[in-house]
Amino acid sequence: MPVLRLDELQAVRNYLDAEVSRNVTIKMYTGSSGGIIIPGRECTACRPVQDLLAEVSGLSQKVTLETIDYYANLADAQQDGVARIPAFTVGRNNASRMRYFGTPSDRLLGVLVSALIGASTNKSPLKLDTRRRLRRLKEDAHIQVFVTRDSQYCGETASLAYAMARESPKVTTDVIEVGSFPDLPSLYSIRGVPKTVVNGRVQFTGAMTEELFLKQVLRATGEVEAGGEQIVDYSDQMTPLAR
């Protein structure tokens, strides 16, 4: 039974056919595929996510899905920055700075598609000045974007964060769908989404323009000039998280 609706399937196929120019690999970390459920290692979302990714990858010969047993390959998972499942990376030649945790469906399906397209092309949606500033970063920037599948504001912010990861070897982006991980809202004090955390010390709730997002990254890496303009930490373009 198809995971995506017919209109979603056709739209994704059209985007992949038109925009994916080079081979891309989705590397998914999942629970054991042997059918044995070990207490403490349950992953109810793993199978639905794997089915969705298999369906999407089947729409293009240039997209390959690789599934990996997380618990049998903990060293590889650690190297890829994966500490919980379901999770997957998107990239070329086994190298990726774009990670996704949780389920990429509903309003977040476009985030998956944009990651596949972005990984396959040299084109960038970012402005020239943004790209230059990111490439001059001296300190690593770890961007975490917490999202939900029903928020109208999350997709654009997540895709913008992925674009930044593609522009600089200093930037790594995690998009984290909080519905799959009930412990995260309290752990990160998430009251609304999208919530963006950079290097664990700069936080912003709500959608951001490209310019503001760049300022947050520069702020987190210590590259904002002293006496610069004040940067707010929230916007009205956010979806309150249901409690």
C-alpha cells in the first residue's frame, strides 16, 4: 500500500526528475530488520519512515536508499552523528552534513525533497553574501532545527538550515521532528516550532529570514561584531507546541 497520496507521489516524482542531476544516497539508521524486538530498543516510527523513504527513492534512479541496523552499527552511527532513531542522512559519496531525525511526512515532505535536490546540485538558494560569510566561518556551527509535521513555518526554516550546511564544511544541520521523540520538548524547553539552536548556546523560536538566520549563526560562532544591532530570539511566525 502506498505511503504517499497520489498527488504527493506525482509531485515528488516531477521534482526529482527535473532537479536531481547527480546520484544521491539516503542512509537510514533503523531498528533491527530481523523482526525481533528487544525491550528498550523499540522504534515504532522506524518502519513507517523506512517505507516512506523506500517509496521516495523508488521514484528516481538517481536516489539510493541504504538501511543500517543502528544497534549493530553503533560506531558508524556515532561517526555520522546519529544518537537516536529513526534517523537518516542525505548526501553524496557517503559524506553528509544534513541529518534528519523522525518522520519527514505531511508538511515536512518538502524538506526531504529539497535535501535530495540540494545534495545533487551545485546550485544554492542562498544569497551571495550569505554564502561568502558561511565559507569564512572559523568555528564549527551545529544547527538543530526542531519541527513538527503540522506547522506551516517549519519547512522553510529547515530547508534554509540544510542549505547552509551545504555551503560550508563548518556547518552541520540536524532537522528533528519532535513528534517522534516525546522527551525532546522538555529537554530543550520547546514551546513552539520551528525552534533553532546553534552550538547549544544561541536559540531562536519561529521562522527566520535568511539574513536573521545568518546573524544567529555568526552570533553562535562568535563572529558578530561587538556593539552590533540587537538580535531578538523569537518571531510571531511560529506554531505553539501542544502540551
